[in-house]
Amino acid sequence: MTDTNFDLSRRSFLDRVLMAAAGAGMTAAAPWAAIAAGTAAATSDRVRIGVIGTGDRGRTLIQNINKTRNCMVAAICDNYEPHLTKARPYVGANTPVYADHRAMLEKGGLDALVIATPLNLHAKHVLDGFDAGLHVWCEKAMARTIPDCSAMVKRSQDSRKILQIGHQRMFHPTYLNALRRAKAGEIGSLTQIRASWHRNNSWRRPVPAGVSDRQINWRLYRDSSAGLMTELATHQLQVGNWFFDAVPTRVMGSGSICFWKDGREVYDHVALIYEYAGGRKLIYTSLLNNARYGCEEQIQGSKGTIEPELGRIFQEVPPKVLALQRMQKDVARGKKRAVPIGGATWFPELPVTTPGESLGWGEYDETMLQFEGFGEAVRANRALPGLLAQAYAASVASLLGEQAMDRGEALTWPTSLVTI
Amino acid sequence: MAVPIPTDVERFMAMGTRIELHRFGAAGADDALLAARRAIEAVDDALTIHRPSATTALNERLLAGETAPVDDPVLFDALVAIDAVHEATFGLFDPAADRRFAVAGWRGIIFDRAAARLCATTPVAFDFGGFGKGFALDRAGAVLRAAGIVSACLSAGESSIAVIGEHPLGGGWPFAVPHPSDPDDSLVQVELIDQSLSISATVGAGTAAPDRAAMLRPDDRAVITAPRCAVAVARTGALAEAMSTALLVADPERADRLIDQDRANRFLFDLPCATARASSARMALQ
Ligand SMILES: NC(=O)c1ccc[n+]([C@@H]2O[C@H](COP(=O)([O-])OP(=O)(O)OC[C@H]3O[C@@H](n4cnc5c(N)ncnc54)[C@H](O)[C@@H]3O)[C@@H](O)[C@H]2O)c1
């Protein structure tokens, strides 16, 4: 893409975010969006970022940081040399490269950290960042345990440094537009969200010589990950909390290693119910051996449904009244006969297959926008409002879900969380 | 060949049922059906008791024994209409009747129109039920007429029908009310012009719906379980709904009086033998 093309698509992307963020009720529901999309013009005084973890996600993040107008990658760090090698082409030739994040922190010259390491290392890397006086942007999920999530929030508050977590859906124009339309009442009152992330692959990465399976496939082991819950469900639990404008009151669930019995420790099959005040529910399933229903949040209201991954909104369309349809045909044929009426007012429902309406589609740079927002926050030394509370609740929900499945018990929302 | 008559349909869910608005002919504003839909949704929003609404707020006040202001204009108009149809049905249509409270009901409510407020001598709560559908179709009809529509058929859950003007091919709109337990047979046929039709029954597919409230006679709180079907045609949907409900719950004496008032438009059938109660109604069947 040429620079001009990128500027144009960037403008239309930002316009869409701003348009969605301007809807009624959106200032309260997504206060970060307008601030991030309203970021001032390019600045020579960019926020200097050190990236820890240049694996798959870290490299994507670097490319997105490079697209921003107010941030730059000033150093990279990974303790696995092949991943540093892969990341080097995306940074300037003079960008310092580290194998140990402590050396990077000691060297200085940074304003902020971006963390894309395995889940169990997030807390340590984040806290080390705060200790070094830096602001921190960390990938989701926040941490491996709820106390670690809380410690990260607490330390950010105590050190008055920004902590932002990578939940890019909060910057996605389709999601923002979906929320705007839900807030406008277009799908009625929301009572249920049916969310799923279904894949059909082992989720296992090939392990090169000289490294351990646990290092490469950290997602599959309990020390380092809660598996589907922290890696996938967090995103969708965030969406659920966001649309319900609440955190769950209780969660129950069942998890199993059902298909990939290959020595992994995390479930490859999870099914959970998150309850929300007023009887609302988020029903969640994730599995790794059937991709028919893919990744989606079906946000269900009394007047319609939103499927943001698909980018569509569906109105509840009742099946046609056959007698009235016949009347239409009769009139077209110039025929008049009695319309039988007063039959069933109740009918068993079949799945509806109407195409719905688009919520807007296109090339989106929501991950880039997260960083422009972060850069803005760092400059102002003021976190984007609302973001951390969303991320904290999503991580807690995913970890609480894991506990509920492990224990086979319904668990209530913890009362000991840090207030944001 | 005749030029086809333009038609347009709006289908949606509201008032807990499926609504269809069929417009015929080229006359009238393009967005009339959508405006009519919005009018029905506004009635649903105001009168529903299944989610927070002006009606649930009113009910909370009345149940707490407090005087309740009626700020919502749609709810206010509905109460005005109810006052009229309660009278017209000898009190048999009563959206404030309650099995739990012996003396509850519209009669125990003081509706101060000038001050737009209600107070009740005993705890009461409104459940507008089918009346809401007729009232909503009235408001949608008013919107369509104001938009210049001259021929339309509005249906709310098939048991509430309203027509605007004549049938697109001229003359009345013919409807047949099927026998609830034998769809091939009909109880009665009617022709409507600028009128509304309401059907109430204690049997048939509709009554099997989950959560359907029992039919209640307001004064002695008798629950009507006998197989019956009542049909009423009236100038307004509000009156048609109230009348079919009233006929269904009426004792024999008041049923006869109501039918005698308007023999061509009020029918009551005791099922399964489908004999009409009043001889006039039976004649209308022939
Ligand atoms: N937001 C999203 O959509 C999204 C998508 C994918 C991954 N992620 C998140 O990004 C994070 C990383 O995931 P990934 O797929 O890139 O994993 P990965 O295994 O590909 O990358 C992790 C990197 O961290 C490095 N690392 C491990 N320990 C380290 C240490 N002590 N110091 C420095 N580097 C160290 C590893 O060598 C590796 O290169 C996870 O938290 C994951 O949940 C988020």
C-alpha cells in the first residue's frame, strides 16, 4: 500500500470509529474510542517503546506500532534468538536488541513497554516495567492468576503509570458500530450472548531443535496458560461484559480434554454459562476439533441479533402469515375470497435465515489504533478511560471460568478485586 | 391485462406477536409503513409489562398504594380508551382485574384526566393484554391514514385485524374465522371496511402458548375455562378487543345484552358444537 493510500484508508477508518463513538450512550460505553481516534497529527516526539516478546504476536504489534503517528519501537527483547532475528527486519538497523528484559530496562531511553510474552510472564514483566518507571501496554489475557491481575492494576495505580491491555475489539469500528446500534435499542433488550470460538486444529506449534515443547507450546500447559479461556475466551468475555454493561455475577462450566489427547494439560473443550444481573446469560463454548461455527458472539435481544465477527445485524423477522400472503396473491390475480384468520398466534420457531444488514466492513487497523491511543495516554500521563476496567473484568472472568470448570462448582464473582 | 396493484408489506415482532402491515395501491407516502411500525413499537414500549415501561412504573406506584402520575402520552391515551371501552362492555373488559385482589379493577381506580394521574383504593396493576394490540393497530391506522394510505390491512398475531378503506378490488375485506378445533370449518364470515376485528378464544392454537394468562371475569373473578370463542367487529381496534374479551368472559345475561346491541358485529360461540349463543348471532352465521 502506498503512503497516500494508507493515509486515505486510515482517515476513513478513523472516521468510522469517530462516527460510532459519537452515538447516544457511547461516551459512557466506549469513552476511549473518540480519544484514541482523535489523536493529533504526527509528532516527531514519539513515545519510545521497548517490546518484550517478539514471537508471532510481538512482531504483529511491532508492525502496528510502526504505522502509528505517535509511537516508535525503540528496543526489542526476546530470550529466543530465532524470534529476535525474525523481528529485526521490522525495526531500524540501530534499534537495540536484548535477550534479557532487565538489561533493556537498565539501559533506559524508553517511555513505555509493550509485552507479548507467554501469559505466566506478563505479571513479572509488567511489574518490572512499572519499577523501571515506565508505562506498560500488555497483551491479553492480563495474567495467569486473578491475584496477579489485581497486583498489576494496583501497581499501575500506585506508581501512577498507565497500564493498557490489548483488547483490540474495543477499537474496532464494527464492534463500536454494533454497540452504538445496540445502545440505540435496535435489537431490543439484550438477554443472552452466545459466544463461541471453534477451531479445527491441534493448536500445537512445531518445536524446532534445541528448545522445549513447553517453551514453544506454552498455551497447552497449565503453568503458563489457562488454554482456551485466557487465549480465546478473554476476547469474547470482554465483548460480553461490554455489551451487557456489567460483570458476571456467577459462572459455571465444564471442561475436558476430549479430542487432542496428546499430553497437553489444558482443556480442548470448554462450555460455560456466565450469569449476569437480571437473569441475563453469556453462554460460551470453545473447542479444537470442529470449525463449523467458528468465532462469533451472537448478541441476542428482543428485537434482533448482532453478530459482530460476521459484521451483521439481524432484525427479528416473524414468519409470514400464510393467510395474508394468500390474500396478496389473490389481489395480484384480481381475485377476492375470504381470508381465514384467527388461527395460531403462537407457532414453533425454526431458525431464521434472513441475510441481515451489514455493520460496515473494510480494512481495519484496530491494533494500530490501540497504540495511538496508548501513545496519547502516555503523552498526557492519563490512561484512556474505561479500558483497564474492561480488560481486568475480562481476565478475571476467564480465570474464574477455568476455576469453575476445574472444581465443578458454580463460582460467584470475586469481591476482593481492586477498584478502578 | 389489468395493471397490477402495487403492494408493500412490513413484518416485525411487537406486542409479543407477529405484526404484518399490508398496504395496497400507489397512494400515500413511501415511508408510511415504517412510520406505522414505529407507532406500534411505541405502544409496545409504553404498555408492555414484560420489561420496564411506563406501565410497569405505573403498576409499581399503584401496587404500593401511591397516586401515580401518567406522564407517558401513549399510556394516557390508552387509559382514556380503556375508560370508554370498560363502560361499553358493562365492566366486563377490565385490564386491572386481578385474581389476587377481590376488589381490584378499573372501578376502584380514580383517573384524574386533567391532572394526568391515577389513584386506586386498593392495590391494582394493569395488564393490557389483547387490548394493547387493538389500540396499537388504531394508532398505526391513524398514521397510515394521515400519510394518505387508502387501502391497507393490519394484523397483530392474526387474532387482531384492522383494515383501512375498501379491499383493493373494491367492497369489504372478507375474513373467515375458522373453527378453533377444525380449521376446514368456519365459525363466521365478516366483511370489514374501515373497521377492526378481534377474536378471543379459550381453545385453539393460540391458547396453548406458554405464559398465556387465564381469562377472568372481573366481578366474580371466575376463570373461564369452558371452550368458547368470541368475535367482535368495531370501528376501533380498542373496542373490538375489549368487546371480544368481554363476550368471552360474560355471564349469559350480559353476553345476550352485548350481542343484542350490535348483532351483525358481535358473536359468541360455545364450542365444540359451535352453536352461537344468541339467535341473532346464529342468524348472522347463515
Ligand atoms: N490480542 C490478540 O489478538 C492476540 C493474538 C495472539 C497472541 N496474543 C497474546 O500475545 C502473547 C504472545 O503470544 P504469541 O502467540 O506471540 O506467543 P509466542 O510464543 O509466539 O511469543 C512469545 C514470545 O515471548 C518470548 N519470551 C518468552 N519468555 C521470555 C522472556 N523471559 N523474555 C523475553 N522474551 C520471552 C518467546 O521467546 C516468544 O518469542 C500472549 O499473551 C497471547 O495471548 C494476543
